[in-house]
Amino acid sequence: MLKQLILLFNLISMSFVTIFLADGIEIESNLPNELVKDSTYIVEVVIKKGDLFGFAKFQQNFPEGFDAKPVETSEASFTFADGRMKFIWMALPEKEEVKISYAVTAMEGAPKESIVDGKFSFIQDNERKSYDIPNKTITIITIISDEVEEEKVPAIASAARIVKPLGNNTYQVDLTISKQGVYGFAKLEEFLPIGAEAEVMDDKKSVFSQVDEKAKFVWMSIPDDADLVISYQVKAPSDILSQLQSMEGNLAFLDENETKTVPVLGVEVDESAAMAAVSEEASEEVVPMGESIEKANSEELANVAPVETPEEVNETEVEAAEEPVVEVAEIEEIPEEIVEEPVRIADNSNEPIAPVTSIPDPQTGIVYRVQIVAGKKLVPNAQIKKTYAFKEEFFTENHEGWVKYITGQFDVYKSARDKRENLVAANHKFPGPFVTAYNAGERITVQEALMISNQKWFK
């Protein structure tokens, strides 16, 4: 009964409220009037900024007892500390409407009625402007259950993909997730072929986004159904059927605060059954790229391409957006680990390039490190040591076209933060060292690592 009631509240549509600010700026938000305690809600915000560009900050202030986590940041850095939730852009996206979303939870200790306020700040013509967002009163609903606590079911899941050609280089991808004991946060990622564009068809209450060639479905609270079928459509400039059948994908979920990842596996589809389904469902003739098949006792033709989808998957990799550094007086600085700024290293040495000083051991779970510098090409280790008077061990990693120099390895975020502070205090003159995070050896954002490892952020 408790789960049914919570589901009922989650199904209630939260209407958008438009806030009109000066300078032609509008902000739409569906922050609800009511929250069920210990349930998570995804709040969407649309900022209609017009031709505004450059630095901007969207802030909401929650009372004690609330938690907020990022879902869609639109190239902003996200922080939540002491009840203050902030999306900060060093440079706003060029599009006229910027869409962000976050997951908010009213936990134990949240007051029965809470007032949430906020503000939107930006720089225009070298002048800082800030507008208050009207207060919102939120009522916290507590549901009392007389149910006996159920025995915990082991968390297991599997994912399978079927690709169906629709013609004109358009394809339907159906993803089936079968699970038991999987609740809360989950994420499914698909690594599309270059040039492919995905459009969601059935997201099963997830938040869908595509960045470059990565299509992502995120649940802060995945539905309870044992089987979920997600569908999306892919369009491409050329025939990519074989690439879709062999692309990588994975499903990640939490089990006792430990991240588990399973690959999206391919499923062979019986061609004759697929042809029959198309002929029954389609009122008009379908003309995809495959060979035409003559229907029995009919002069009509239908084309059905065979569908095979073998799949392997790599661990998920999510990285904070690289943003330009902008110095603005009286503007709050963004924590170093949130804005990753690669720094070019001048290669003015003729000496041969030495191997890296150390190679990290294979990792499992969440690990934090400190990035000290980065460049577009590898330079001798001796030059790094000489330029920054740095004698400690470090190693390199290739990431998104950059050679990045990393030091340290910590299980606890605060230890990595302290290491960063010590490097700054030692006056090595590194161009802003910052904390990085890894999950099973793959680089992810610090925010995601903190959420997975259930650790706190320290300024």
C-alpha cells in the first residue's frame, strides 16, 4: 500500500509556473506544492534568456531536511551545500532557452511546511544583476504504513536491445530491462554511431538526454515494474544498421550504495515474425532499405530487414564540461573540482620524452585523485618537475583529446580535497589543481561519485 501511494503522488503532474523577470527574462519551474517525505521528485526549470550570454547563476534555497542532486545541468556546474542549490555557468549556452533539472527529496527532519526561495544572477554589460525568485511554500506529506517490512531481494538486472529498421535511415530501438530488487537511482547509456540523432519514444518516467553521440536515460527512482521497455528512434545520414547492432551500452544501478553495471545485450529477432507484425500494424506499405518480400495471396509488398543486435559494453564515463575561466569581481568562485580547465603546457624542451613516473593499479569502486595540469600533447616528465618544482609521483591519462597529469589516489573525497589544498599551499604554481573522480577506473564527475559513495562535499 505504501509503494502504491508514493507512486500515486509521483504520477501527479506538476504544472509549470512562469516567473517574469526584468530584461525580458522568463523562468518556468514545476517545483511542486506538496512532497511526500522520503520520495524523490524531478524538478524541471526552463530559463528563457533571450540573447543573454556569459556568466549566470540559478539558485534555490531549501530549509534543513532537503537534499538535491543534479539530473540535467546544460553545461552548468552544480553544487548543493547548506541548503543552497546552485547551477553556475561561466558561459551560458547560445540557445535562447536553457533547460535544467534536479532531483529533490524531503528527508527526515524536513519541516511540515517549508519556504523555498531563490535568485537568478548574471553579468550584462560588465554589470552584475540579480533578481529574486518568488517564495514557494511546500507542504510535506507523511504516509504511515502498517505493512511489515519485506525481506530484501538481491538486486539483479539485465538489459537487451532490439533494432528495427523503419526506412530512410531511420530505426527504432527497443530496450528491455528485466530486474528484481533494483530501486532508486539507475542510468542506462547508449553510445550511438557518429552523426546519429536519437529521439525518445517511451522513456518510462526517466529523464532523457543526448550529448554528442551518447544517449542517456536517468531515473532518480526507477519504476517498480519487473520488466521495463524503453523505446527511442534513431535517424542518421546513412545506413547504420550494423553499427546500431554492435554499439556499446550499459545499465548502472545501486545496490547497498555500491554501483553495479550490466551490459546491454543483443537479441536475435525472428524475421518472419517481425514481418508479420509490420504487416498487421502498418496501414500503409513500409519501404525500408532491405529487400522486399512478397506477401502470400496479395500483390502488396512489404520490406522487413533482419534484426540482430549483439552487444558489448564499457563502464559508463561521465565528465564535467570544460569551461573557460572568467574572472569577475564579487562573483562567487566555483569549486575547482567542478570546472575542469585544461591548461596548455609549452613544449620548449628538446629532451626525449620519458615514460610516466608510475602506472596506477587496476581500480574497483570509487576513487578520487588530483589533476595538476593538462595539455594537448605529451611533454617530458623532467619538464613538468622542473617547471612546477614537483617531485612527487604522478602519471598521465589520455582523456577527450587531452593529456592529463594526475597525482594521488584516495577512497575518501575529503582526503583528495586536502591533497589539493596542500598542493596549492606548497606554491607549486599549478594552474588550479582540482579533484577528479573515477568509478572502476572510468572517469566520472565528482558530483556523481559523491552520490554513489554517499559522501559529503567539502569546500
